[in-house]
Amino acid sequence: MDNLNALFAEIRNEFPALTQKVHGKKLVYLDSAATTLKPKVVVERVSNFYLYESSNVHRGAHFLSDAATAQFEGARHSIARFIGAEHFEEIIFVRGTTEGVNLVANSWGLSNLKAGDEILITEMEHHGNIVPWQMVAEKVGAKVVAAGILDNGELDVEDFKKKLSSKTKMVAFTACSNVLGTNNDVPLLTKLAHQVGAKVLVDGAQIVSQSKVDVKAWDVDFFVFSSHKLFGPFGFGVVYGKKAILETMPPYQGGGSMISKVSLEGTTYNDVPFRFEAGTPHVEGAVGTHAAINFIEKIGFDKVHAYEMDLLQYATEKLSAIPDVKIYGTAANKGPILSFNLKGAHHSDVGQILDQEGVAVRAGHHCTQPLMARLGVPGTVRASFSVYNSREDVDSLVKAVVKARELLL
Ligand code: PLP
């Protein structure tokens, strides 16, 4: 552990944001589940692109455009390898997880779902993996059904099995809950879904920065994630889809780049993935994501996992020892996310006191109102850990929670 601590202390220096003070206190950033901080290598890569390489892609007429296209498409190959995709054509660039689910729900959903069909989700989904399905279900007369959770925050797999049937055409679930931290058993749930002939979409927003993703081994049909939760730029994300399925899907948006031929009488569409990428894309988003992948792979997911699990365990022990703290989500297999409340205090008040102490956490419903209803609370305080945090950060959190308790209870 000493070696790991030394390595991650070095890594922390990659994040200048952490050298600042907020409200006169040293910034302790524990909101990585909302967005990760960006390391210098990523910011410098994006900055260099803007300063020296900025040019539109796929327009081919000059040196800079060719170079930008090579960087852009190079990022697609790197992302394909990063998540274990077999073909680069399976990688579609979008704005993020939310747009990714909307793309699949509208393109695949509208052409495959009909009245009476069911879409199975879970009670722990983010609104980004609920609302697009509800919107499509309403249009075609299908129904969204949710599998429940157990009191420890794990998915109720028996309920999931019960709710799967020949009516189920899509199963959409998160690999990791952004509130409970629960890591779902992706291969198992995918296998169960495929047994009834349903397609599977996995929300990878929280998993990509924590552990190795392998879409091929998991056999998922779609996988979506956002770069900003993976040390990369805002406004950029990815849809992975199995090539054979993508090839059957109609475009999501129309415009330049997604076409093969346009006449005033009609249009034929480009091949996948370009069919799904209308208009000028987020070129620096792709380039920055490539740099972010290099950053995390250089550390290695085995080390990231070991380090983050140590922080989670330490934080869980320390917070549990404070009277009146209730923790939500104690699954055996968890990501580095810790949600809690102080019994008798409002989560926003706790969040505000923590902020005054320099400790940045998220307080609210975390875009999971159905989960909050299941937990019987309007919101929680959420601390989430990443590669730049340390045990000292956890100590600062604990000290601030003790202070909040003194002030509020
Ligand atoms: N799904 C999960 C599990 C998330 O944590 C989030 C973001 O918090 C999203 C989806 C939505 O991601 P984005 O806002 O980047 O589209």
C-alpha cells in the first residue's frame, strides 16, 4: 500500500485544480462521480490541438484537415480497444451518456419496439437511462418496467428474472449506480436478457474510470459513456453498438457527414458509424479522450481499483463510526461512491457546511428520483473518490461531517 500511496501522491500533482483554496480552506474534491478533474496531459493535448492542429475533419483538401482527421479517427480506434470492441465502426461519437441513450432509444427503439413490448430497467437508474425509454415507450405504446433493489443497495436479481419475459425487448441498466456505488453483474444480467431475446444497453457512465470494460466478453449490445467522467473533455461521449445491430438502425439526426448521396428527391445514408454523426463533430473531445485513456491506462486499472477500494473502505469505516450517520448502499461489489445522510438533518444543509470546510460533495437526488423514492428520502450527500484523492481527504470529510452534526443536530 505504501508504494501505491506514493504513486498516487505523484498523480495528484497532475491536477492543478487541487492546489487552490475554497472559502479559505484547502480544496478537497470528492465529487468525481459528477465529473472528474482533468489532468494536465489532457488539457495540454486539447490546448495544443486548438493552437496548432485545429481544422475540420473528413473534409480532406489540405494538410491540417488530414492531420485532424487522422487524430480524430485515431481516437476512435483507441476508444474501441479501450472498451474491448472488435471493430472501430462500432464506436459512435456523441455528446455523452445521455445523448447516447437517446440515440439508441430513438434509432433502435422507434424501429424495433411496438405496443405491448416491455423495456426492463432497474430502480437504481439515472434519469438519463429512464426518461429516453419512457419517451419512446409513450410513442409506440410499450411499457417501462423496473427491477427492484435489496435493502443493501444490490439489484434484486430474483425480481429482475421475474420481470423478464418474452415481452421484454430491451434491458437497460447501469454497470455502477451513481448513488449506491453498486456494481451490477453485467455478464450475468446480459445473459439472462439474451435468454428471452432482449437487447441489452449498459450505462457505463460510472464504470469507465474505475475498472476495465470489455464489451465483447460481456456480450452487451450497446454501451454508453461520457468522457468528462473519465478525465476527459465535457460534451463528448461514446455509444458502442454491435456492428450487425448498428447496420440495421436508421439515422438519429440528419445533416452533413451522415450521408452517402443527397438529391432534392431524397438521400442515401453513409455507413456506420458515420451515419450516426451528423454535422461537424467534437474533434477536440475525441482527441482529449484519447489522451485521457492514455492517462488512465498508464496508471493501470489494477492499481486504480486497489487504491480506490482502500479509500472507500477507509471512508466507510470512519463515517460509520460517527453517530447519526446513515450510509446508503453497502453492496459487496461497489465502486468508490459513498452516499449518506445525517439523521434529522437535510442533505443540502450538510452539503453546505461541508462546502464551507472546503469539502466538495454532491447533495441532492443525483438525477435518481425513483431511487430516492425507494430509499424514502428526498436526497443524500454523496462523496465519491478518484485517483487524486487520499486518506487525508477522507479525514477532512469526516471532520467536516462531525462539525455539521454539531451545528445541525
Ligand atoms: N448515468 C449515470 C450512472 C450517471 O452517473 C450519469 C451522470 O451523472 C449519467 C448517466 C448522465 O451522464 P451525462 O450527464 O454525462 O450525460
